[in-house]
Amino acid sequence: MSVSTRSVPGGLAAIVGRERLSEDPAALAGAAIDGRAPRWLVRPASVDELSRLVALAHDAGLAVTPRGSGSSLAMGRPPARLDMVVDLQGLARIVEYSPDDLTVTVEAGVTAGQLASLLGAHRQFLPVDPPGAAGRTLGGLVATNATGPLRCRYGGLRDLLLGVRFVQADGVVTWGGAKVVKSVAGYDVPKLMVGSFGTLGILAELTLRLHARPECERTWLVTFSSASAADQLVAAVLDSSIQPMRLQWLNARALGEAGGPAAPVAVAVALGSVEAAVVEQGERLRDLAKRSGGELHGVTERWWSAWDRILYSGQVMLRVAVPASGLAATASAIEEALREDPAHVVAACAATGVFTIIASDAVIGTLPRAVETLRSFVSEHGGHVMVARAPQSMRGIIDPWGGVDPSAFQLMRRLKQTFDPAGTLNPGRFVGGL
């Protein structure tokens, strides 16, 4: 049924109530994305309300952008259209928690911090630790495929997401994966939703795999005088029976900002298991560090909290992904590309080859050139560079997503056409303007 845009405000109010519909200019300005304010800001309190809102928007030909905590609004392209922002923080119920099965089903507006408070009583956790995770919604973390150092042992959200309940572009509520009631035939829907940036459907519920929290956790920093020596330790750890929870490569600035000892490069190693195993693996780490020419330093677990604050600061964050075998070469290429910015922070999940770079605000004007330099380097090594956070001025100059293989992009285009042929959901913000 066609819906006139004149009748949209009344229709929205009928769904969520006047108190959860805003047309106030100040509120709409606060919901703006890259300077573009929506016409309506709505706050559904249930999956049914979300479904009805999206159906109304679809029938009226409106563009809808979902929002969780708002922490990733400086990511992606500016929106091609923006009529309605749907604030999902009201979808914040724990639907089902099964400690014995190590699974939990939550609504998408639950934050990682809220979930951690629930799981802590059972010594369980969701091993997802991107910067600022505690205040970010789980739906937003999945939509942006956010990861952190714990990916070294536990994998990313594609490994932890068992099932999803999401609202399609026409408002139909659909399941995929675990607890399937209705599924989209032929697709592994949970994996499609991870990193889709809200362009294929709006996440409403997530079923997640949990892990038991280790009895004992300890962290060491191993400092080195050269990148090649640090690379040698990483290779030795990965080739050993040591099972690190986190294995992070740090440049000198990152090490100093986190309160570590002065050194050109370091590797942070976190171990977690029963206490006897951690002690035994720590001794093996000490031996490997000595063989690699490194110096071992013990730090408290608060070190990771300090590290989280560092990565959550600054206007610009870059993500560089390369094969894990190319850490030293990539680290050198990053330092060369950012030589005009002596304050930049560099870290990498050494097991996966994913670098995170925090550039200082003072050099934003020169960063597009540095990004292009890095993209040229990593393209020869099968990698890519993404601008994960930056002001609109920078993302207007350079494509934040970077180049995509033409065959892969055609597949993405077909998926968008299948799930959202009218371009209702977050139009223009994803790869290639999808």
C-alpha cells in the first residue's frame, strides 16, 4: 500500500507514540550524519515496532538509517539519502541466556558492557573487545564487524554470531542461523550481516556464542630494537604450543602512550588459562623472547584498559589488513607513509595481520596521500586499507572503503538488489555507494 509522505508523521506516531518520535530541529541535528539531518528520528521499543516503522518507510519511499550508540557515524561514505534515523537503543532486552550451553540471545541495542555485567556472575564472556566496546551496542558491533586484540584466540564476530533476527527492507521480520523460524534460502545470513553496515537488513536480535573466562590471565610486553626481531618472536609464538589470548604488535608511540617502557617496537602477549598453564607458558615465552633478542616486562591487566582508551581517541583511525607473514614490512611501510605525523599510534593483531592506526588530528590534511601510498603498497601483498574513522572532509576526498575486486563487488551488488531492491536501508554509505 502506498503511503503519502504527508501522512508519515502520523503513521510514525501511531507506531511508537509521540514521545518517541522527534521532529525537533535540535534533536534532528544531533542525529545528523555527515551534516545531513534526517526528517524524523524514531526510537522503537520492540521488534514489532521496528518492523512496522521500516514497512511504513519502505512504502513511502523513504531512506532509513539504523543507529546504535552512534560510535561509528564517522565511518563509511556520506549517505546518499537520509529521511529517517531509527535509534535502536530501546531494543535492550536479554531475550534468553543459557549458561550451560554458553549461548545468549539479546536485542541489538544491548551494549557489550551490559552483557558483560550479566555474564560476569557466571565467569563467562563474549570475547569481543574493539575500542570502546563497553558503551557500544552489540548490533552496531556486528554491523561494522568490529574487532579487537581478543580476535587472536577467539576469532571475530563471524565466528561468534550463531543466529540473527532482522528486519528486511520491506519490514518483514526474518531469522537466519540458530533458532531459525523463517530463513532466507541459500544464504548464510548471520555471516552476511556481519560487516554489512545496515545495508541488507536492520539487526533486531542476536544469538551469540560465549566462552568461559580463564581462571588466570597475565600480560607481558616484549620490547625490541628492530621490527625484524619482533617479527621473529611473533612467528616463534605462533609456531609454538603457546596459546595467546592477545598478541599485539606496537610501535614506539603506542608503547609510550600506554605507559610501557621506551623501545622502537614491542609485542604484547596476554595468556589465559588455569594458573599452572599460564606460568608454564610464560616461562616458554620468556625463553622465546630471549632467543629473539627481546626484553620481557610484566604489566597488570589494567594495561589493556589504557590501550582501549588510546584506540578510542582521535578523529582518524585506519585499518590495514595484510597476510600475517608481512608484519615487519607493513609496519615499515606505515611508518614511512606517516613520517609527517610523529604522533601516530600503530598496533596490529599479529596473528591476523590487521593493523590499527590512530593518526593525530594535526595532519588530517595530508592523510589522503598517506592512505593512497599505503593502498599501493598493500595491493601488491593481497591486502587493503580502510578509513575506519575520519572527518567528513577527509572521507569526501578519498574513498573510505578502498578498491574492491570487480567480481566481489558484483556479488555485493546482487546481494543488495536481493535484500533491498528499493535502496531503503542506509543508501550510499557502503562499498561502492551501495
